[in-house]
Amino acid sequence: MSMLRSRNVLRRSLADEENSDWSTPRQLPPRRLKNVISLGVLFFLGNLIVRILFPSSSTSYGGLQLPRIEGRDVGTTTTTMSALLDAKSDTNTNVDASLVGPADSNGTSASPKAGAKTYANTDSSVFTKFMETTPLTNYSYGTTDVDEFTRLHRNYLLGKQQELNNSYLSTKARGKDANGNNITTFSFACSSCGGFIAGFRNQIMGLATLVMLANYGGHEQLLFESVRHKDTYGTNKFNPFAFYFDVEHWNRYSYNEEQYQEKETSRHPNWLPRLVFYDPDIHNELDPSNFGYKAKATQTRPYGFTGTQLFGRYMHYVQGKGILHKDHRRNPAEILMLQGALRPHPALQAVVDRSKNYLLKQASSSKSSFRYMTLHARVEPDMQKHPLCRDKKVLNLHDIIDMIESKWKVPPVDAVFMPINRQYLEKEGTLPKDFKNSTKRDDTAINWIAVDNLQLLNRLTNHGDSEDGKSLSGMWNGKVSVIEFGSEALGGTVYGHRPSTSGAILNYFLGLDGHIFIGTEVSSFSHDLLAARFFRAFNNSDSSAAAQVSSGGESDSGRNLRNNNYKYLPGGLEEWITEDMVDPPNFHC
């Protein structure tokens, strides 16, 4: 039977999902139900015997098996703490390739718009000097021009494609496998929308849905040129997936005919669709100018998702509805993405590692191990106005800082990284120049919460606009530096021209490696960081440097550090991940 189908025909299961109440299970007749239960018991016993006699070498995730593929990157970054500590002694040398090379990597409120005035700390000249002495253009083909970089990287990938040919690592599209079986391709054939829009994490939710749908339909390939990301809160321009993310690394997680002797038939396979280039001979019904279907197309070559409902489907999926979840748990493909299959382009990863190095240089501690906290204080004005989950919100930054300093009387980290949207705070938290101080604060036109939060943020970060020059900057009475990275962290790189999406990616992957993470239940960014940290720490399978840092004799010694996750609530800090959890909590606000 041909693998080609009419573009307008849905499989029975997909059509059912689109037109039914996903949360209502289908009822079975009593006799059939009894037979199903009996078969289920026999299957369980048989499976148990097999597990005992033939133990698996893979990492267990409940009912899922996450295989350790030889050559697959297990860690998150090659930036080792010893390398960082060695680099700390010399602030005027270029960052070594071993520090910010094409490494495994392990987000956030929106990054400021292009041209917005932001600081990593109060003395912007220090940060500027640091960036000038750590140039990164050797990771972007010697250019900071977006178009030139995109062209050069495309040529690089095409060159690697010729070298790899039919390897599963190659970006070469194939119509048939080695055994003559059809290989189909999936595409984000959305000619009207231009690509993924909204914030960075919402875009990744859409991408995860696209990937899971490709797997569910049995499509082993995905046209990565059809996946484009919008710099939504910056330039509003689209750039291809390969501009932001590492295509070569992704394909290491794709289906490997050499290692999988028997192809899985599950609708939820434990691999990702291989990223491939458009091929006019194989994908002859797609218009490459907009990756929409040609006017007279009658067959789906490639198969394409033509709607823009991916984010909505993702929200149904995380609630255990629809066809994409596996037994009401996370889909194996999304787990792979969270574990590290989706990582920044090496040039953007270099920015992440440079920022981590800057964090180290601002730390006042001289300990042999360097640790930092990621604090996602979601207190911007837009969160004040957000109507949902009000009982879980803490909108005053003072309260959050008090919770942290009360829990840890002695600083548990050497620096605090705080991803926050300064632009939003400055817009509503900056008092008018002609404002006269009022102790009663009876001016209802002023957002006093934003005013207080901005003033504290300026004090914590020793920001240049801080009016109180006498107060100690940082936390724990000035013992620990607090650092925010805005668009200036992208300075001198090609990503400075796409500040919003690039800044969000920087914040996400930098925040992921924190020794301690503190976030909020009312933020999808906090939940995404939590999920990634959870799956990278599950069953202590995370062997990266970030998970192996000594805890210095604290109570959590020997524990995977990605389990150090807390959420702030009106009643105080609560541990977010407990030892009995088999899944990270889902986002419901």
C-alpha cells in the first residue's frame, strides 16, 4: 500500500482527536472489558518475568525506557568548573575553545527590545570590557552579519551532508531506507503564519508538538528549513531553526538503522525525526519559497502540519489529553528534547558559556567550586495584571528575597543569576522626573509595586540608575552578587541582531545549570526549566559537571544538584521536586 495519502484525509485516530472530547474515555462492554483485564494481567506478569531474566541497561523512566545510545551526549555542557576556575585568574584573555566551544548545553521573561538600555551589573564598562576581551566571532564564521552567517552555516551543513551521505547523522533527505521501505517527511507547512511566533518557550512548545506528531505519524524526517522562529519582542523577524539551534547534535538522537535492529512500532518512539534539507525530487509538492503546498497538490509529499493550533494541542497534551502523551505521561520525544537534544547553535552556546564565565568573575568567593542560583522572580507588571492563579503569586520582590535569605542563613551559592524583564519594570516602575515624594503614596496612577521592585532590583544588581548609593548591592548583606543579563550580553555576536529570542535562549540555558533553581508555578518558563532539570537528573543519570559539583558538606551532599528546585508561594519557599515524583509538575495557570 502506498505511503502517500490525500492531504485532506486524516487517520482515524487523528480525526477522532480533532472531533471528540479528549478527556472522555471510551466505554467497553462488560465481557470485552473482562477479557481486556485478563490479557492485561497476563501481559504484566510476562513482562515482569522478562525484566527479571533480562535486565535492561537503559535508564528507567517508569514505564518508559530511555536508551543510552553510544555517542549520545549525556551531559549538558563541556564547560567544566575547573576550566572556569582556571579562566577566572585572567580576565583579559580570550575564552579558550575548551570553555565555549560547540559544547553540550543544557529562558525566561522576554528579553528587552533592540536598543533597550540594560546592564549586567552597575558598571557597564566592566561588562563591555569583558565582552571585548572575549570575542566569539570564531564561532560564527568570522561574521556578525545575520544574512552572511545564515548563508555560511547553510553551506557548512551542505558540505557535511556530502561527507555523511546516507548516515543517520546526515541532513540528506531520503525517500527509501536501505531495505527499500518508504521514508516519509514531515513539514511545518504553514505558509500564512511564517513560522513559530510568540515567546521563546511557547515556540518550543509548538516545536515539541510538531515533533511528536511527526513521530506519531511514522515520519522519520522533518524539514528543518520549514521551522522558523520569530524574534517576537525584538525585531519581529523570522530566522530558520538552524540559526538558533544545533542541527548536527539533534540528528544524533534520530532513528539509527545501524543500532536499532528491529524498528519499534510504537506511536511514541524514543527518537526524534531526523532533520533534513528540502529535496525537490522527494518533496515535489511543496513550495520552497514559503513551505506551503503547491496549488494543485493532491498528495502529501511531504506530509505537513498546516494549522497553527500547535500550542493549544501542547496544552491538551500536558493535561493528559489527546494522542501524544504516553500513558498520561510525558512523550519520549519531548523528554529527549528536555534532556539535551535541543541545544543552542555552537555560536549561541558560546554566548551562554561566556555569560557563565562572567558570573564566575563577579563571584566574591574564592572556594574551589563555583555555584550559582537561578532566581526567576516573575514580578513584572504584566504578571500583576494576569488574572489566573492569583493565590499562588508573589508580586513583591522584597518578599521573595526575604524568603531566600531566611531559608539559607549562610549563602549556599557564590552568585545569583536573575533573568527578568527590566524593560517592563522600567516602563511602569520609573517615577516621573517632576514627581514629588509622597509618604502616603496616594497617587493611584503610579504602579507602586513596580516602583518598589525596580528600586530593589537596581540595588541588588548595583545598577547604574540606583538612587541609593549607600545600600549594599547583592544578597546576604553584599556577600553574593546578583546579575541580570540583558541584550548587552549578546554584544559583538550575530545574535545581538535578534535580541529577544536569542536573549531568552541565553537565559533559559544559563538558568538550567544553576546549583539551585527558584521559580514560580505561574510561569511557563519556570515550569520548563523545572522539567528539563528533572529529566536530566532522573535516576541520577545526569553525569554532567553541573550535577557533580561538590555541595561542600551540606545536607544535600551526593544528591544530583538539579534536584535543588524550589517554588515561592505567599506562604514561603517550598521544595518543588520530591523524591517520589515520577513526572515533573505540569503548568496549569
